[in-house]
Amino acid sequence: MPFESLSERLSASLKKVRGQRTLTEENMSDMLREIRLALLEADVNFQVVKEFIDNVRSKALGEDVLSSLTPGQMVVKIVHEELVELLGSTVSELDLSRKPTVIMMVGLQGSGKTTTSGKLANLLVKKNQKKPLLVACDVYRPAAIEQLQTLGNSIQVPVFSRGTEAKPEDIAREAMDYARANDHDVVIIDTAGRLHVDEALMDELGRMEAIVHPSEILLVVDALTGQDIINVASSFNEKLHLTGAVLTKMDGDSRGGGALSIRHMTHVPIKFVATGEKLEAIDVFHPDRMADRILGMGDVMSLIEKAQDVIDERSVKKSMSHLQQGTFGLDDMLESMRQVQRLGPLSGILKMMPGMPNNIPNFKDEDAQKRLKEIEAIILSMTPEERRDPSIIKASRKQRIAKGCGKEVAAINRLLKQYEQSKVFMNQMNAMTGGKKRPSAAPNPNRKKERHKKKKKR
Amino acid sequence: MGLFSKIKEKFVGRSVAQNDKYVAGLDKSSTGLSERINQLAARYRTIDEDYFEELENILIMSDVGVNMVMKIVDEIKKEVRLENITDPQKINEIIIDKMFVIYANDSYMTTDIQYAKEGLTVILMVGVNGAGKTTTIAKLAYRMLQEGKKVVLAAGDTFRAGAVDQLAVWADRLEVPVVKGKEGGDPSAVVFDAIKKAKEMNADVLICDTAGRLQNKVNLMHELEKTNRIIQREIPDGPHETLLVIDATTGQNGVSQASEFSKITNVTGIVLTKMDGTAKGGIVLSIKDQLNIPVKFIGLGEKLDDLQEFDLEQYIYGLCRRLMES
């Protein structure tokens, strides 16, 4: 990642304000410059940055530094609050009151209108129990209609199309009649991508608006967009009555500062963010999370949500109870490592944690993955007894395991050592979180296995 | 110095026809940059810190990377101090020189397609979603057909709904064969089949489409790596060109795109698309600076012949025209 988080950026300029009671023009100037650069790197439009910095400056000036915060944290706090305010402090929803509700999707080429139309239809079916109709008005790009039809088929939402010969205005008009006749309560109109400077095509959108009277006109914007977003959003907003924006490709590693620019320049709220290739990957927009992302401050909420999505609660509970009973075995260790792995590349997870440096030196996801593979291979070459109680693994068993998984004995020793360490760590965590430690004499998970061992020796 | 006067001499005063479409396409974007620098010069009597901060903003507006802007402005500051310039009107020349000397960076640049010495030339197209890969392929194929080459297309985007159809429609219009696989199938298999077919047909060029992918998607990047590997296995010196398609509206993220795609494939050039809007695509300067990947083509519209070779001098002229003519 080429970006540094704001807190990192600020650390150098913080020396100036360390130990100072109030924030002054003078002690803040370096910090404000760093904030400016951070915002610019996040693709926030420079005009917006300028006004923003002025606002922050006047808000922060003379502010007493709260006793619990360092001056740097104080500034970040002000910046964060200001960002959230700018992005809109409430979540804004779609207006679905009219019947049928018409939603028009507009934007530049390649911003993701068609895919987003499909996602939105899916969301309206699943969440709002609506019966949407998708309308294919992109008659220009080859196979755009087929794309919408494929999407519609996969979510069982009908797609209205009149081929590529009809005029988009006529398609929209006919679609309205069709929707009324077939009892569709939402009509989502996918329009062709166009440049905001293309007057003929922009006029076409204006005419379409006049025909279908949409409740919502959503501007679909790519989160990777740079400074030009402001021209795009303003032009579309001048021509049409935009009611909201959808920020797509938010699963990329861009900061998405364009959201701030759109909101600031057009006052159009961001309503959704699209976060992936799957049709479920659409989410309502949360201003506070966006503020964190723009600042590179880590996004704990998203991490927690992601964890809830992918972690299998039952297996975690099982590991936890083993831990509490003092029977945390290699199986449990492997399982917990797998769970973490499912959250995605480790560097990504670490990035989402506040306070983590963005560039963790010498950390490679591939290494972590390789290591997990190795551990998996070794553990899976053990017998269930060995996994439950690794203390029985002595030289000859090690030899057998090594042969089984094709690794050196040293690798097995390494794993056993790691297991011991994590067991100690887990026990400490357990003690800290109030889990009762069993009296050491009580459980003896080895009993059964000891017998087993003896048998074997005979 | 040199560059400024060289370009000025070359382009200013020429008829519009000579600079043709290229400048026309860049015209919309040029108003921003050069006009603003001129306005800036008009507003400031002396060159001071505020002047430089505004200059930074103007450069950033073109999506030039933040770090690079700082580098350029620092260089300008140095030059200004050395030459003892106080009049903002005289600074234009230095700005242009510094900006583009960094791009050129005395490296050898060519916009020519590197064809195979003999046999089949394989071109792999990569990029994020919605950058314009498929459309660019059609334009590129059209160009090569004009040169009398026999072209085959591989519909390697098996993921996105309608992507195969999109390429097929273009192939139909161009009357070139396209090798398709199943939607949702393995793109490497499609590319493999396409190589076989292209060889059988004795084609000159095979252009492989791939699905758009965000550069931080590990699995999708692995998939691309595999496709690349298959090409290398079948055509030992291929792919002869790997072109990264970048949308001109892309901001700071462009550098990350270029660096991540370069880790997986050997990106030999960039196609900067959608240059007919108001975006300036300044991020290509940063990409060249940091990764030394040159721009080979720019896309200026939706028609088949709207693909032009990237000409640095003309690009500069387009961007800064008003600076030179004023």
C-alpha cells in the first residue's frame, strides 16, 4: 500500500505540539499540511480539501487539549468529526413510497451501473420484499442488454428490453406501462454510460427523466476515481435531479475520498456502497466508516462485520470450551488459524485494526499462507490422539509424522513449540477474561491415551 | 530547458488539422491545467509559499500523484531560487519542463507494439473492472487489421455477465474470429484454446481479454498469474505485450494498480482510456516515475478508430497549450 495513515503522517509533526495546552495557528500548521496531503492522497478534491482544512483550523484554534488526549489525537478527532459531518451524519435510505417507484441509474462508462442495478434489485427483493423490474436502456454498449439479462436471470428478476434499435426514451416509457400492467412496485432503469461532456447523451437522460419521473436518480461512481469526480458529479447534477450516489468498487484499496467531494460539491447523499463481485455485495453507506477509511484509520466495524460473516461460531465455541477445560489441542489450534485465514489476507486484517502501522515491515501474506499450509499438513498427519494431546509425541512418532507429511522433523518441533506458546498465551487470555482455571490436577486428557500407548508398546 | 521551446516550436502555429483529433480530445482537459496556471500567475505579483501551495493544487487536480507533485514543486522552488525569478509570468516554462522531464526521465520509450520475431504475437490485456479492456481490444484489433495483420481474439473474461457477448459483437463487426469458453469457466483454458486456434490459422496476433479485477483480490490475481503462465508455456517468448488498461478518471489508486499488476505479469505498457472526458490522467506521470511503465495508447472515444498512439510531446502540448500560446 502506497498510502500512509493519517496518524502515521502526523507523528512527525506532532513533536511541535507535544506538551502544549492549546492548539494554535502556529503549532498546528505542520499538522494541517499533513492532513491536507493525506486527504489529497485519498482522492478528495483539492477544492474540498482547502475548505475542509480551513474549517478544521477554525474549529481547532484555541481548543483546549482534552486531558486524556494528546494534541495529535485531538486534531485527528476534530478532523474525524468534521469528516463525518460532511459525509452526512445519518444513513439515507431509498424513497420507495411511490408505486411504482422508479430508480434511474446514471454514470460514466465502466463505473458499474449494470452490476449495481442487479445488486439493487436483489437487495429490494430480499430486504424489502419488492417485486422489481429491470429495464435495459443501454442500447449503445455491445452486449449490455445481455449482461443485465444474465444478472436478472440469476436473481429471478424480469428484465424489460426492446433490443438495441429502440430509443432509450421509448424503452423507458414502454417499461412503465409494462410495470403497471404486471404489478411491479419498483422499476430500475439501467442507462448507458456516458461522459458528462457529451451533450447529446446528457440531453437524452434529461428527456428520460421527464418521461418516467423517477423517485430516485442514482449516480454510480467508481471509488477509484480521482479529482475529476467533481466535474462529473456537478455536470450530472446540473442536468438531472440526482437524489443519491452509489460508490462502487469499494472492495479495492483506494481510499474513496471522492465520496467526500461529491457530497460537498453537490450535497447529494451517498446511499450505497458496492463491495464485491457477488450480487449480495451492496451495503448502505455509513458516513463514520467512510471517514475512517479516508483517514486510513482502520475500520473496526467492518472487521467485526466481516468476522461475523465468515467465522463459524460453533467451532469457535468448541475451541473455547476446550480451552477453558484445559484440553486445547492441535485440532483447536488449526481450527482457529483457519478461521482467521478466512477473514482474508492477514495484512488486510491488520490494516483494519486501528493503531496498526499500514506497512507492516517484512510481512507477507504469502508467507503466512504457506506457513498455514505446512501446519495443516503436519497436523493432519497425526493421529487423533496426538492431536488431542501433543505431549505424547516423542521421537518415533515425530519420524512417522514427518514421513507422513513430507516435512523435516525440525518442522514438527517448530510446530510443537508454537503450540506450547499459544497454549500459554491462551491460558493467560483465559485468566484475564475471567475463565476459571481448572485446578491442575483435575483433568487428565491423557488418561485414555496413556492406556493406548501402553497397549501399543506391548 | 529546451523541452518547452521545442514543443512550442513544434506545435504552436500549426494548423488544427495537423494536431488533429489528439488535441481536440485533450482540449477539454487542457482548459483546466494551463488556464489555471495562467490565472495563478495573473493573481500573484510575487512568488511565495501561497503561490506554491496553489500550484500544488493545480497539479494535483490533474491527478498527478501527491508525492510527485511535491517533487515537482520542490524542483521548481530550487530552480526559482537559482535563477532568482520573482515574476510568476516567467515560471510557466520551468513548470512544464520539470513536469515532463520527470516523465521522460531519459529512458527509452516506444509506443510500438513489440511483435514476435516470427510466428504468433500474443497480447494480454489486464486491468480493473470497467477500465475499458474489451473496447480497447476492439480498437487495437481494428488498428492491426488496417496494418494487414491477421487477428484472433480470446474471450478470457468468463466471469462478468455479458462480457463474452460484448467481445463477440465486436469480433463480428471486425470480422475476426473469437475463441469463446463457457461463462464461469477457466479463463486459462480459453486462452489455451485460442493459442491453439491462432496457430492453426496461422494468425499474426492473438489478443487475450481478461476479466476486470481489483488489484487487491488475491485469488483473482492468482488466476491471472495462471493465465499468464499458460501463455508463457505455449509461446515461450510470450506474452509479447501485456497492456494495463487504466481509466483516465483514475486517481491516486492508479499507482497501486500498476504496481500490483506488474508483480503478477510483465506489464509492458499502459492504455489510458476515456481521455475524451475532462479527466487528465495525470497519474500516468507518477506511474512512469515510480515504475517506469510508459503509456502506449490513449482512448479518445467510442468509435473503432478512437485509439491513438501516445505522444508525450503532443500530450504535453494538449495539456499546456494555453500556457504556450499566451
